[in-house]
Amino acid sequence: MNSANPSFQIAPASLSDLNALRELDRICFEQDQWPLIELIAVLALPGIIRLKAEVEGKMAGFIGGDTHRTEGVGWVTTIGVLPEYRRQGIARALMLAGDEAMGQPVIRLSVRRSNYSAQRLYSSLGYHYAEVWHRYYVDGEDGLVMEKNNLKND
Ligand SMILES: CC(C)(COP(=O)(O)OP(=O)(O)OC[C@H]1O[C@@H](n2cnc3c(N)ncnc32)[C@H](O)[C@@H]1OP(=O)(O)O)[C@@H](O)C(=O)NCCC(=O)NCCS
């Protein structure tokens, strides 16, 4: 990480982070905001991993992952970093910590076709394109499913 930037810590998140997560979700996902019930679920349901990145006690980033959706596959269901904390390696660190916490042989996620910055992040972590979900997002944009196989050394 750039030493000019404040350092961050990764820690488990909980329901007490609901307000901060709501704000982060609103800012990071203009078109794809989650309803309140989904935000509560990601912070509280079993079988879900939830990690936050904090800078000076403030939530700067968040990752949620689901280990129950598909056998042997962990799904990254959300990852976001507040704009003022981007390009400091926070999402990369959250992805690595989330992967470890899910502990699954395969990790998958979906990303908007136009979201090049996120796709670059995932490619740099060893994810490859696995599937297209046509018109998956609310405005009809395709979702690209990207996948990482933790059992391979590629
Ligand atoms: C995508 C997102 C999570 C990246 O967060 P971040 O903390 O800035 O990412 P990192 O600093 O860890 O970046 C790691 C690498 O990803 C790639 N990357 C990240 N943002 C990028 C951008 N805007 N342009 C090009 N590459 C980018 C780069 O390879 C980067 O490494 P580098 O900085 O050494 O070049 C963040 O931009 C975000 O929250 N976007 C809005 C929400 C979103 O799109 N989430 C993903 C939904 S699928």
C-alpha cells in the first residue's frame, strides 16, 4: 500500500455496521443498491462471510460472500470501496480475505459487462470469465460471471 495513504484494517462486520453499510451501498452501487432486508441479511444470516475494511474506525470497504448457494462454490455477493479510498489496495485485500474466509475450492461472482475497473481487479487476482448472464441487471445490462479455481495454480 502507498505509505502516503492512511492504513486500513480488515475486520469482521456485524449488524452494528448496518448504517455504515447502507451508506457505502448507496454510494458504491447507484443502480444496484440492495434493499434494506438484503443488507440486514448479509450482516446477520448464517453461511455468509462479511468483512469490512476500516480507516481510522470508519468503514471504507465491505465484502459479502455466500458459501451455501452452490456446493463447493463461494459467491462474492457484494464488494465496494468508498470513492475516496479507492486505488489503495483495499478491494484486493478484501477479496483475498473473503476468499480465505469462504474456504471454498471455487469462488464466483457476477459483474456488469461495463465495469472494467472491477473486472481488472478480478483478473489480477486470477479470475477468468466463465459465463454470461444475459440482461441480468435491472437496466438490462449483461452480467459476466467470473470464476477463480483455488485448486489450480493458474
Ligand atoms: C471495483 C472497486 C471495488 C475497486 O476497489 P479499490 O479498493 O479501488 O481496488 P484496489 O485498489 O484493490 O485495486 C486493485 C487493482 O484492481 C484494478 N483496478 C481497480 N480500480 C481500477 C480502476 N478504476 N481502473 C483500472 N483498474 C482498476 C487495478 O489492477 C488495481 O491495481 P493497481 O491499483 O495496482 O493498478 C471499487 O472501484 C468500487 O467499489 N467500485 C464500485 C462498486 C463496484 O463496482 N463493485 C464491484 C461490483 S462487481
